[in-house]
Amino acid sequence: MEAAVRTKVNGDKNEIVEYNYVRPLCDISETPDHYHVALQMPGVAKGDVTVQVKNEHLLVTGYTSRLIDGETIRAEIGHRNYRRIFSLGRLIDREKIEARWQDGYLILKIAKKEEAKPREIKIN
């Protein structure tokens, strides 16, 4: 997993905002009708994951929560914020993106538009 820190100026406030996140590992496969993406986010609960389409991008975020109560005496388990952005090409059907959670993995099924699907051309 790749860790990154991004810094930006927050609007008119001249306030610096830092985002510290881990880029989840992923596998991507393709079928004639869909792309399939599996993102690994260990320690993240289903309710702590979001998937959003923003303009030309698919944004996936998730975070781990603290598992135990009380004052911390020793902390070896890092709490992580996950984030991954995918560019969506013009041949992706943005209305047909499905997501499911399975054993610490986010599984995405991303439909292709009809013009992106392979077709056979008849020879006369």
C-alpha cells in the first residue's frame, strides 16, 4: 500500500488542510460487458466505505475505526484513511456501477457503454 500526504489551501480562508491516506491495493479485470475492480481495505467496515462518481472520476474512500475503548497504553495498529481515484473514460456507463463489500474487499462492477463492447462485423 502506498501512503501519501496531500496539502491544499482551503478556499478563501488561507488555511492549510492536510489529507493523510493510504492507497488501497486493487486488482482489475475485464469482460466484454464490464470492468471488475477489487480493492483491499483491511480493517474497514462496510459502513465506513463510500463510492462516488465525481465528474470524470470514481472516488473510493474508507477508514478504520478504533476497536477498543479506554486510554491508549500502546498503539501498534495504525488507523488508516483509504482513498483511490479512478479516471472514467467516455465508454463507461456511469449509471451502471455496482458495489458490494466482501471480507475486507470492495468489489466494483463497472458497465461499459454499448459502443465499447466488442461486436462482430458481417462480411459480404
